[in-house]
Amino acid sequence: MNAAVVIPVYNHAQRLGAVIDKAQELGLPLFVVDDGSTDQTADILDGIKGITVLRHAVNQGKGAALLTGFSAASRNGHDWALTIDGDGQHRPEDAKGLLSAAATGRRAIVVGRREGMTGENVPWTSRFGRGFSNFWVWAAGGPAIEDSQSGFRLYPLPEALGLGVKSRRYQFEVEVLVRARRQGIAVLEVPVGVVYQAKGERVSHFQPWRDFWRNSATFSRLILERIFSRFLP
């Protein structure tokens, strides 16, 4: 496998250094996409050696940052992208399970299914959002999986770049699952750990009402596409 790590970041200065340190232990080329951060993220990245930093002048969304990282990795000859969030929620050492799942040569999207989502630091919005998303991914024609919102994934390139995903924010990660299944790309899950810091220490840009409506709009669009596609030749 010729894999690279892609980390999208937006105002993650508080946890970013530790995340990158752990990710570098994987021994894979590392692309960090700074999606228009306004905190100390840029300064931290400038001080880390051995990584490729890509920057958006203004915030474009997580999906846009992932696509920027995918394109850069592909241009540099990599055919897999391992994605890790910059907020410290994922444990990079768990990436071995994702890489092993695809080591057989199967061109599949591998999703890290987060275990331990019942801990005291896990907000109810995360538990509710995962169940909500799982159902609507399936209803829109996507795979029936247990953690459709996990950002800890392994994507086959260039397949992921050719899916035609329209969402450019958090909704990218659910839409890509639906479009992958429609195009015959398998979606696998492997268990991974999860780290939720205590309230006040956790870095999150999730806004319940705003993101609920964005998710609803994305799923509505995908379901309508599924319905009307039955009437097309």
C-alpha cells in the first residue's frame, strides 16, 4: 500500500502538535490542510518538520480540506489517504487496524468505528448525531454501518476523488459513503478507540442547529436523487 496521512485542521492549535507527533510515528507521508485557521495553528505548523502543509486562505469546510489533501496526496503518487481529525479525538496508533483491513488489495473505504461512545465526557449530541446519521445514510442508499460520522478513515485514491461529492463541510463524510455504495465501492468498519476531553478542554466547531439543518439538507438531496434516478433511463 502506498498511503499518506491527511489531517484537516481549523483552529485546532490546542491539540494539533500532539496529534501530529503521534501521526508521524506511523511512518507515512503526512499532509496537513489548514482550512483558514485564525488561531495559532499556522505558527505551530510552521515549526514542525517533515510534513507537507497546505493552506486555504479562508475557511471552506472540512470536506474541502479533505479534497485538497486527497488531491495533493494523489499528485505525489499515493493511492490511499488515511484521514485523522486534528482535535485529538482519534488515536493515530489505531490506524494499523484500518490499514490491515485494506491490505488484502480490496479497494474499499475503511471507517474507524469509534468504541466507548458512552463515556461521561461524550456529549449527547454526538451519540444522537451518530444514530441520526446512520439511519439517513442507509435511507439515502448508502451502507448500513454503525459509525457514519467517524472522521478516522482510509480512502482509496483516486476513487474517492471521482465520486462527485457535492458537500464541502462536515456533510462530505456522510455523502461520500452514499455515493461510494452507489458506485459499487465497498465500505468496511473496524473498531478504534476514541478520546473525548472534558467540557471546556474539548475543541469542537459543531453547532447543533446549524449542522442539523445542513445534514438534513444533504440527506434530502441524496434521497431525492435516489427517488428520481429510478425514472431515468
